[in-house]
Amino acid sequence: MLGFLKLMLSLRINNVKITAMKSIAIIYGSSTEHTKNAAEKIAAELADYTPSLSDIYDGDEAPFHSNEVLILGVSTWGVQDLQDDWNDFYPKLEKMDLSGKTVALFGMGDASIYPSSFVDGMGILYEIVVAKGATVIGQVSREGYDFEYSRALVDGQFVGLPLDDDTEPELTDERIAAWVEILKPWLK
């Protein structure tokens, strides 16, 4: 599997430091561009880690198999529904073995119009990746979010980063930057 491992070398004058960085894929599904925009912002924050960016619309399983870290982005449509492209890909996900994979999740939702199903899509993806053996990182406190219920809450925390570009777009960049810092120790 060494072929999938990206090696980054940083040299110093009297010694050599070798840092192995895990291969990272940011995979998103986006109908209104909000999730795509968030994925691109996350990729920019992680530029030093050279993540690949994939749209799940393409139906490509390769990023799931060839990367050690998967950052999955999904929006919630209606009440407890995945974004269409993720919904189409879901049967493939059900057949995957994600043992040994590290997964971080981010989800788009609208807490104002859908307060009783806020970022449920993220919860749906969480349930399947855990069932398929992945280790999930990047949990976020529920503090600062105003909603009634979310399938993405486990043990009082969100299973990933919830974003609400419909009613709180001014918080998105700050939330992404803080969340990426939580992820970085897991990416080395």
C-alpha cells in the first residue's frame, strides 16, 4: 500500500525530517453549490496536505479505495433525505469495506426551515461509514447551533461539521477553519 502513501520531505540544515502525510480525498455531493463551495474551502485550508477533490455525482469509487482519509460532504434535502447524488451512490457505499479508513464529515443544513432534521444527511453518512468499519473524526460541539433535532448528534456532539449557509453564511469560513485545525493531527 506504500503506493497510496504520499511522502512529504522537509529538509533542515543539520538533520533530515521525513513526514509521512496520509492521502486525503474530499468527496462531496452538491445540488446548489453550497456543499461544493464548502469542499473547496476545506481543500484550500488543507492545501499543504494536497487533498484531491471529487464530486460524488461522477459515481467514482476510486477515491474511497485509494485514500486513507476521506472527508465527505453532504447536504440534507427535505426531512432526513440525502442529497440526490449521495442517494444514488449509497448502494455502492453499502458494499464497501472502509476498515482502516479515517473519515471526517461535513454537512449542509437549514436550521431555520428544517430545525427538526438539521444536517440529517451527515448523520445518515455517519451511520453507514461506521457500519462499514471506518473511524470517524472531527466531532463538533452543538454549542452555537439553534435547532430542534439532528440525526447527526451522537453523545451530545455532531458527528462532523454542520454548516448552515442559508441562515448563517457569515459563520461558514470561521467554522471551517476551526474544524480543519481539529482534523490536522489525524492527517499526519
